[in-house]
Amino acid sequence: MRSDILVIGGGIIGLACARELARQGRRVEVVERLHAGSGASIAAAGMLAPLAEVPKPGPFLEACRASRDLWPAWIAELSAETGLSIEYDASGTLLVAHEADEEAHLDKVAHAAAAVGEAAEEIHHDRFREWVPDASPGIRRVLRLLGDHRVDNVQACAVLAAAALAAGVTLNYDVDVERIELLDGGGAEGPGVRIHVRGGAPREADHLVLATGAWSGRIPGLPLLPVRPVRGQALLLQGVEWPWRGCLRSRHGYAVRRGATGLLIGATVEEAGLLAQPTVAGIASLLAFTRHTLPGLDATRLDTLWAGLRPATPDGLPLIGRLPGQPVWIATGHFRNGILLAPWTAREIARQMTGQEPSGEAAGLSPSRFINLPMESEAGSGYTVHS
Ligand SMILES: Cc1cc2nc3c(=O)[nH]c(=O)nc-3n(C[C@H](O)[C@H](O)[C@H](O)COP(=O)(O)OP(=O)(O)OC[C@H]3O[C@@H](n4cnc5c(N)ncnc54)[C@H](O)[C@@H]3O)c2cc1C
């Protein structure tokens, strides 16, 4: 049966959009090349960090703050729908400075916090040592961002997939979309979209949501979206017994609590194409950060290493909204903030798909900022792309 909406991509963004749209009564199908949350979404650290990530007042910071504020109620809903829980912590983030230039960064973040009314407090050295006993004595200043939280994104993806199913979404895994065709009345049931999949029959729907993360610029049939993969490597330590349950970060890396004794260390930011693998150099840089910032962890057990591909755009902002004149909505390019922005993105896509204007927070995020209409592109898709 033809769906109302086909969502391509079963990462946190595709799943969040699918669940939201199904809850509005739409018939929604997700197609995912691998399995739920197999891309960047399970590689992430799970920081919900508007201020540390976007210390610049403006609509994008407002979108990040709005999404952070949506997370607790979203978790409660997802848990009620599935009976499953998601680890969430609101202790905040400790922004630490070793050097003078890092102190300047703390000042900038504190300034941004004050400008938008977010709580930030200087933490006395003794208190910091109590919370994080393995920290370097060379840390000269600590700023606590009370509004930068964290979530276990691996759990969130699993629970979200279960919630999407409970909402009536059809989840199709092992479906690799090779090409998208825009139907101009020539489809089995009129205008819409048809997707061509590797080794299977084409599927049609009235509308399409593209949520293919770092691969979003690579599916033929749509305008060439300027999304590129930016690799991030991370590792997990086990056996960390700190009183501090939140995040800790400097300009060179971060440490995020996970589970009872886990500590996730991240992350590299590398232009490495589609190679989602940890490397000697990448892991060495994470260990260097760990030894410099948290030297007391030298004997701690190194548990797991991994890498993921962030979807990045030329201006660092996501692509959220409709392709002009087409039954296609884009929800990608979330770069370092896709976990943070998942509930907001789902709400925004659902809002725009029901014919409402983009919210003020979505100002500047429309994919049409990179697409000139109606000129012919070389690929003949009817669009050209500028960046
Ligand atoms: C190391 C690391 C740390 C991070 N830390 C944080 C953090 O702390 N906080 C935060 O907010 N964000 C963080 N991020 C960023 C965040 O992970 C991403 O922004 C987010 O996961 C993007 O979600 P997505 O659903 O768009 O992409 P993905 O999770 O990559 O999902 C896209 C899906 O589309 C599927 N797909 C692609 N092409 C096709 C096709 N042709 N056919 C079918 N399926 C297809 C893929 O298989 C994939 O499952 C981090 C990222 C990394 C790598």
C-alpha cells in the first residue's frame, strides 16, 4: 500500500520525524539501509549542549535551547509509549580551562549565557576536585553550564524505534535507496515520489522526508545537497567512580558520563570521506586529551573504540524544510547537534508538513539557501546548488 510519507534514514532524525508524523495520523514508512540508529546517531556522545556548542545568541541557539527543553517531556512520552527507559542527566557541563586562551573561551560562553538567560556559575577548585577527583591540578578555572545536559543516545535510538513502531510506523531495514524519482502525476496514484531500492521493487509515497545524515548529498534524483561527512572518533572507559554525573569539556575534547561507571571520551573532527573507522592517530589524540585533563584515569580500563560520520553543511547549520515546489522535506545536516536537535526537528518538520510557516527558530535553515531555482543543473534535476 502506498504510504503518505516515506522517510529515508533510520537515524535519530528520521525516527523522530516518523514517530511525530505517525502520531498525527499519517501512514509513515521508514527505509533504512542498515538498522535503526546505525549511523552517527549511535556514535554520538549524547550531549544536549546548546551553550557549549553554540555560544552565540541567535535563532539557531534558540532552536538548540528549545530542543534541549523538549527532551525531558519527550523521554517521558517515549518511555510511556514503550515501557523502556532512557538515561538522562541534568547535572550540567563543566567547562574547564588550562590555558589563558581557554579562559577567554569561558568568558565568551559566560557572556552568551548571560545574554540569553542561561545559568552559568564559576566552580571553586575544591568543589571541582571533589566532583572530578581524577582532574588535572593544572586546570585553573571551571565554569558550570547548568543547562547543558546529556542523554544516552544509544538507548534513545532504540526506544525511539520502538515508539515509532508503537505509533504505527512501518520500519524497513536493509533497504538501500539508490535513486529518488519525483512523480509528476505519472505514479501509480498520481504525483508524489518513487524510490528505487537495491534489489527490490520501487516504493511510492505522497511525500518524502530525507533524513540520510552524512549520505544526504549522495542520492541521485534530488538536488545535490551540500552535505559532507565529518568523522568523529570516540572511546569508552569503564570503572570511573566520580560523584560528577554530567559532562566535562575543554576546547580540546570532552568526557561524558554513561551508565554507572562509564566515561565517554570524544571526539575528533576530521575530513576523512566516508571512512567511519577509528584510527591510531585519532585515538591517540583522545588519549592525549584524557591524560592532560584527567591524568588520574591512567590505569582505567579502555572498553570500546568507534567512529561515526557527522552530516556537515557549508555554513554549519542544518537543512530543515521543504524543497521548493516538491513533495520533499529535508531534515539533515545536523553536524554536531543532531541528538540535541532531534525532538525539535521532528516538531518542526511535522509543523511545516501540515502547511504551517517555519517557526522563528528555523529562520535561516531552509535547504533553499543552497539551491537556486529554477535553473537546470548539469544532472538535469531542475536545480543548481551554490554554497
Ligand atoms: C563522535 C560523535 C559525537 C557526537 N556527539 C554528539 C553529541 O554529543 N550531541 C549531539 O547532539 N550530536 C552529536 N553528534 C552528532 C550526531 O550524532 C548527528 O548530528 C546525528 O546523529 C545525525 O542524525 P541523523 O539521523 O541525521 O544521521 P544518522 O544517524 O547518520 O542516520 C542516517 C541514516 O540514514 C541511513 N542512510 C543513508 N543513506 C541511505 C540510503 N541511500 N538508503 C537507506 N538508508 C540510508 C544511514 O544508514 C543512517 O542510519 C556526534 C557525532 C559523532 C560522530
